[in-house]
Amino acid sequence: ARDRGTRRMSAPAATAAPHLLALFARVRRAFEAGAIAGARRDVGALLASGREDAGAINLAALVLFRAGERDRAIALLEDAVRRKPDDAGIVGNLANALHETGRATEALPWHDKAVTLAPANASLHLNRGLALQAATLRDPAEEPAMLAALESFAAPCDALVTFNGKSFDIPLLTTRYLTNAAPAPFGDMPHL
């Protein structure tokens, strides 16, 4: 099951115009209440008032995504990330949107960044794991990208915990890395 509780909304700066703050609050209330049509009606005004504000752009993108305008939402989330690259919530929202549109491999670096920005956030870790799981090989030519994604996923880990990984998974993966002329990322990692 996907963690649906990860939609984070960064409020506009406290110095934002009162009109933007009020509009943001109204759209956010409607979104959180599930009144997507009502929130969607105000997205244009929110974007016009907060066109430079990553929090307003993020909220507009979440509303549009929920309303089915996924490509536009992803473009807005990419813009919000450019404006506020250290906001784990916005980065995580972009990763989730990519994942939910079937682009799990593309989502993985964004999940990694979100986890790096907020390592104590369990939802970000869960969503990262779900994206890695979804990024399965459909074609042998995808193996190098999948191995790179696995390396990125394992990078912040201090140890491995597997069921039969010592005797099967890790030797198999090590062979796949060597076949692809890449060092296995597990090295001397403790393994339970």
C-alpha cells in the first residue's frame, strides 16, 4: 500500500501578501477536505498571486494532480523544487507524483534527495522503498539503471538486513554489478 499521508504543503513566506496567504489557506482547506473541484477553481488565482512562491506552486500542483492534470502538476512541482530545492516536502511530492505516473525509476533520485533532506521522516523512507520496489526490470537493457538506483537506495544505509541475502541475493547482485563493470555498493557493510 502506498503511503498517502505524505502530501506536504509549505506555506508561503510570512512576508507574503495577505491576499496570497488567505487564498493559500482557502485552497488548502478545500484540498484537505477532499473538495478538489472547489480547490481547483482557485488554482489559477493561487498561481497568479504566488507565481514566485514555491509553497503556493506546490499546493497548486497537488490540487491539479488530484484533479487528474498530472503532467501539468509534475511541471509545477519541478518548478517548485527549482525555487526551493531544500524543502523535503516539495521534493517528496515531486518524487511521489513521478512514481504514481509510472515513472518510478525517474522518481528514485528525488526520493533519495527527500530522504537526505529529512532523514528522520519515516514516510519519505517508505515511499522511497515503494518506488524502488516498483522500478523492476522490464527489459535487460534497463539493468544498469536499476543497479544505479539500488546503489543510490543503499547509500545512506549502515547495514543490510535480508532473509537469505548472504547466500543468494548479495552474491547474485555482486555478479550483476561486476558484469556491468561497476563495483558492488555493499562492500564491508554489516549484514544480518
